[in-house]
Amino acid sequence: MIEVYKHTPLYRFLLFCNESGLERTVLDCGAGGDSPALGLFASYGYAPTGIEFDPAQLELSGSYAQAKGMDLNILQGDMRQLSFADGSFSFVYSYNSVFHMRKQEVITSIQEMKRVLKPGGLLFANFLTVNDFRCGEGVDLGEHQYEQFDDDLPVIHSYYRADEPDVMFKDMEVLYKEDRVLERLYNGERIRQGFVDYIAKK
């Protein structure tokens, strides 16, 4: 039985990747967790590599891969300083991850993702927007950056206007952009989340 992954926007990215004709090498920046999206790409014949900063999240992804009999090749790493050569991957993505840092660090991380991407390769990244229900909560760090708590741990969240990340992709061809606002039930409450997604070609 084919597993259905919860990372819905990555199915669209996978479609773009499948149609590109490029070698199927993919890097996930922020690849940890109990349902790593690299499993989706591996199931479609991609050679996966992932980096994860948080040891606890890295352990969860390792347990998932072992249980599924997958080699997802997820390593300890920092997307602000990727330990890969220029042009190493056909596809690079960061899903629900890159915005967990200050905006200047986000810029650095996106530049690193572009550096390790092959010419003609595709990049997916998504960002929280100011339409998100949590924007404005927590310790205000300026410029819609806040220290908030996830699972009782302090985490930085950076929020963007829908056009604000455009500048990070000015040297690429943006193939797809979507400003999304969704409502869903979370712990019995209806919440509103805001994201802007990019798929860009180097």
C-alpha cells in the first residue's frame, strides 16, 4: 500500500521534478520528524539526502526510516552552511522549516540551497505569512519576527508579507508561487494559517 504523506504542497513540487528530466537527486533542508517528506521522494525513485539541525527530530526520522526499511540518508546539518559542493543536487527543498530562524539567516539559508543546486535545478521553499494566526504572539524581535513556543520550547518564527520573499528568487525563474491561507482544526480549535510557496528554477 502506497503511503500518503501529509506534506501536501510537496506533491506539486514532485510533479515539477518528475517533468524536469533531470537526474533524480534531492536534498531536504529540515528533514527530521516522524513522517519525513523524503520518504515521498524515495518512493518515486529519487536518491534522497536530508539535513536536520535538531538531534531529537533527526532521531525521529531515523526511527521512521528504519521502520519502513528506507535509506533516507538524513544527516546532522545546518542549512545556513550546507556541507555539500556547488551544484550537488537537481532538486532542493525546505518545507515548513526555513522560517524557524531570523530573516537574515533565512536569506543565508536560501543562498546556500541555491548554491548546491545544479544549473536548471528546482528549488521549493515556503514561508509563514502575516496572515497566520500566531503572527504577533510572543517576544517581538522586530520585522514580524517573534520568539514563540512549540512543544514548550522557545522557537523563532519569521512571518512575511506575500511579496516579501520575492527578492530571494530574483536570480531564478519562478515557475510557481502560491499565497495560501487555510483553516483547520488543531487540538479542538479552528486555526488560520498563512503560507507563501515558491517553486523556482536555477
